Amino acid sequence: MKRKLLIFPLTISTFLFSCSSSRFVEPLTKKQNAVSADFGGPLVNVPGVATMPLPFSSLTYGRGLTHSATIYGSWHTTAAVFGVAQFDLGLVKEVWYNRDRHMGISITPSVNFARDVFEQNTKLWPILEANYYWKYNQQGVVQADLLSNRKIKYNFVYAGVGSWFELSRTRAHDQPQNNWAFPMVQVGHTFRRNKWSFSTELKMMVPYMSNQDIVLDYKSITGERGATGIYIGVIKRF
């Protein structure tokens, strides 16, 4: 694996290196803090071993500004091992919530910044994501409890869409940049307990773009286009 591919998403290959799971699909409550760790990546075929997700990782800190808005920052720890300082900053905003049916929609605008400390190259990509989530098995918890410090246990499923956006007009070797958006679709599930949450996510990335003749042998549910990623995450609130 080439180190520089971790930073410059000029093709489908390098975009997939940078992709991660959704951050705080459901906003934190006001003044609540949280830290999280995420692991996983796109599925690749490792010759002689198996088809497995790339072992990428990141650490995130978030804080609730209000009961419907959370800010966060993430550090990509695997990229750091390869000499790339990469992080993202974002806002999770709940734009709709149905109290009777326990479902909501959140949007997440963010930016991802990366700098290769060896080659002194820097990139910045805007990202926009939206998720629908539905809570179930709340064990009798009423809506008022969700805005308090009482013990809260429930689960939720979510589905969403999003995209990374390329700002540069050129890619490697001064070739024209023909792709300005890198879309993704995800579905996930979260076990939410009073202080801890445990999540799994399946993500489909750039489903229209060929995954042939690039650095790694990516695997996708759509065959020779895009890639499928698997992620797990854990959140600790305080």
C-alpha cells in the first residue's frame, strides 16, 4: 500500500482510504461530552488470506451545543501512522423529530483536512451527509427523560446519504479532475445505553465508478463498481 494514497482522493482508490463511519447520527444533549473510536473500512481481497475490511481507525470528540446540535472533531489515527495528519470538523444538526414515533432526521456538514508531513502537501474536502433514524425498544422511557441525566436504554437504526466534494481542478500528474462529488449511502444500527453506545455500519461508496485496475482489489455489492465498507464504533458519553 502506497503511503501517499491515504491523503489524496484523486481517484476512487484514495477516496475510499479517507472514508469513515457516520459521526453522532443522533445529536448529544446540551453540554454533554462524548469520545468515540471507529474501526473499519472498504472490503478488499487480500490474496491468500480472505476478503476483509481495511483496518482504518479514528478518534472523535463531540459536545452538545443544544439538545439538537452537536459539534465534533476527529483524528484519523491510521493515516497518522503513514505520516499524514488528517482530521475532520463538523456539526450534527437535528432538523426534524417525531416524538410520537421516535424518529428523526439529522444533517452533518463537515470538512476533512489532510497534510502529508513528508511531502508537505495539503488537501481540504467539504462533506455533507444526512441520516434518518428510528428508535425502538426504549423500555418505557418517555421523551422528557431524553433531555435529562436519567438512565436511558434504547436502540436505533439509521439510513443515510452523503458525499465528499473535490475542490481541485486537477488530479495526479496534472490530469483534469472529472469527478467533483464522491457519493455514499449507509445503513447502521446502534445499541444505546446510559453512558455507552455500540454501533455497526454498512456503507456503499461511489457506486457508479469502476473499481478495476486500481491499487487494491476492492469488493462491492454492485460488482465492479464502487466499494462496500464495514465499520464498528463505540461512544462514551460524560
